[in-house]
Amino acid sequence: MTVDPLPPIGLNRVLGLCEVLDDRGGREDVSRLARELSYRLGDLLLAIRAAEILGLVSTPGADVVLEPLGKKVVDGDVNVKKAVLEDQMRRHSLFRFFLDLLGNAPGGELPRDTILEELAILLPNENPKTAFQTLVSWGRFGDVFGYSRDTGRFFLQHAPPRAQS
């Protein structure tokens, strides 16, 4: 199974990019956008890549274009945003892998170290801790996954973590 990494960027940056594009008529040149927002180009490209993965934008040529799904996220309330992003996350190969893994785990949960090991195997060119932080952050926002720092357990959102004995 081929698994694609997630760009190490928070969803707040992705949603902010969509709002900026909406304010600018839904399309903008990437270089101009980086200059006008005072973003480093690399940071902006991470936000664009994340938005592309989620189906919120496309990048024809040197432009970034807000897609209808991105417009829906911009116009929607927090529940709409969460629902759209959850659906898009569940389609991504990395989320599908961990949904399957957790679905087969006792109680729908696994320890953090197991997730880090799996990330290291699946994404050998990525930093597993960074990949874990991104996976947890995105997954929490989309109500796909949860993570308890207290127990060190990663779990399906519908299954609350159990206390360690």
C-alpha cells in the first residue's frame, strides 16, 4: 500500500489560505500571494499542498485556485468545515491506513509508540514525530482520531481512551 505524507502544517493555515483566496476572487498567483502575505514561499507551498490534498484548491500553472469544496468550507460554519475535512481526510491514504489499523486494534486504540513505529516504516523519508503531530492535529480537527497525552493512546474518535492499569 502506498501511503502519502501530510504536509507538516496546521489546518488553520490551510483554512486561512482558502479565506484569502475567497477574498481575492478565488484565484491568485502563488508568488504574488507569498509576497503580499509576507509568507516564506516554502510555508505557503506547504499550505497549498495541504489544501490540494484536501481538495480545497487546485494549482494550474503558477496560480492557486479555490475549488467549490474550498468555497463550501469558507462559507460554512465550524460544523460544515469539520464535516468536509473529515470526509476528505478519510479518503487520504495515511488516514485510511490508520483507520484500518485502529479498527483492528483492541478497543480501537494503540499506544503512541506503535503509531510512531508505523509512521517510520510507512514514511521513511519523513520525521515520524512531525508526521504524528500533523496526523493527530488534523485528525482531531476532523473528528477522525483522538489522542490522549495522559494515557499516550491514539484512538478512533468514536472510542474514548481507556485508563492504563
